[in-house]
Amino acid sequence: MKIFKQLGSLVAAVLLVGSAFGADPSPSELWNAGRMDEAIKALNAAVTANPTDAHSYYMLSRAYYSLDDFETAIKHGEKAVQLKPTEALYQFWLGRAYGERADRVGAFSAMGLAKKTVAAFERAVKLNPNDQAARRALAEFYVEAPGIMGGGRDKARALADQVAATDPAITAWIRALIANKEKNWGDAETHFKNAVRASGNASWAWLELARFFAWGKRWNEFEAAMASALASEKKRPADYFNVGDMLLGTGRNFPAAVQALRTYLAAPKKDDEYPAFRVHYMLGQLFEKSGDKKQAAQEYRQALSLASGYGPAQKALKRIGS
């Protein structure tokens, strides 16, 4: 997923070279170039040609997840898991699709989806105990969901103890979540700071501390933590996205948010969590909120050029009269 203004020319050149030799871009190349409409078309062709292609079903699930079509994401994710139940990544993303769908349905349906969510996360962690993303998702579920849905802070504490020897940063972070949920603000802050130290000042841990400061409207400390996240030597492309997302969500320092999202788009990634059209939509929101409707419209159109059916960008263009 690359922004065409900054890195798109390189991607396009690679694809043109492939075309010159008679080779069409693969679904993964289309995905990483941010061309979601074309990626979905290619993936549908792939599963039609090979109905046992688990990875293509997984990528379809991811694609529809990115479009907020969680029902279709679940359908393809379940097919991927059925074909390859031992793949932790498939379980993790299916769990995420279940969770997002649960947030958008009635209480009765949400109950069943929540149980499926936690079961998928638990399978993902069991299949790949070193997957930090799956472990964090499972911990968050345990902290936030009631026992009747498969959650419970006792389970979160047990998970924290289980990984204490191998991942002290995640252990501290889980304990911070628990303390925060129980309104033990002082303990929560201590644990979030412990996570920063145990992670070796990793960007993700600074961002979690910043999120805590935002909850408490401690804006000076929030901005200092965000600056530390950006200065960290342990950054992933996704951290730039999260900086932009948090600044947009808090309504603070929009120029820094734009810069972070531009950096994210230009960074080399592979099958990343945040496709380019979503980032262009966020940039459009930032420009719109800053009063620059012309630039906002350009970003919304860029999002739709990559994913023509993305509803939020369509609505945004109508809202600003473009």
C-alpha cells in the first residue's frame, strides 16, 4: 500500500515492467500498491480458479474488513480457517472481523459473535504464542468483556503472568489495562511506564502511554509521549498510522498527523493492516477539519480511486459539496 504521489511511481514502474513481459500484477502486488478494487477482483478470480486457496480467501477477508463489510469478511475468513485451521494469522483476523461485527448488531447476536471472537483469538495465541498482536487482542478482550461473553479480568491477569518471563512489556501493558479498567489510575500509569521501559522505549508502548494521558486529558504529557513515540528507534510503519489516528481522534496537532500519515504511506510495507485508501480518507478528514475543503476533496477522491465502494469517502465528498 503506497501513496502514488511519493512512492507510487516506483510501484507503477515495477508493475509496468511486469506487464511488458506479459505478467499481470499479483493480488499481493495490487494490495500493496493500494489498488483495493483490483485486488478484490484478482482474489475472486483466484478462489474461483482454485477453491482450496486458503490464503486468497484470507486476503479477501482482509480486503472486506478494510471496507467495513464485516459480514463478508467473516464469510471469507471462515472459509480460510476451514481450509487451513492451523494458521494463526487467519484465526486472528477472523477474530477481529467477529469483534467488529459484534459491535454493530443487536445484543443477542453480539453475544454469540463475542464468544466466537475470543475463541478465535485464543486459537491464534495457542498456534503462535509469540504473536504479540494476537496476544494484545486477547488481553484487551479479557479486560473489556464480561465473563458471560468469555472475558474476565482474572483471565487477563493469568495471561499477564503466563508471559511475564518472555514478554515483560506486554505483561506490564496488560496490568496497566486492568488497573485502568478498575480506575486505579496511579497503578495504571506506573504499569504503562513499565511497559515503555521493558519494551526498550518501543514506539507502540509510548503510544499506549499517550493514549492513557489522552483519557485523562493530560495534554502536555500526551504530546510529550507522542513525540517520544516518533523519536523511538523501535518504530514500525503502523506506528506512524497510529500517531495520525490518535491526533485526528483527539483533535490535536493536525499538521503532525498529516506528516505521520504521509510517512506511513511512503514506508515500505507488505500486506499491512491499514490500506492506502483508508489513510487517504483520514487525510481528507484532517484537511476538512482544518478548513481546506479543496485538499480534503482530493484525498477523498484518491481514496475512491483505490476503493470505489468505500462509503465514508463517498459521503464525505457529498458533505463538502464536491
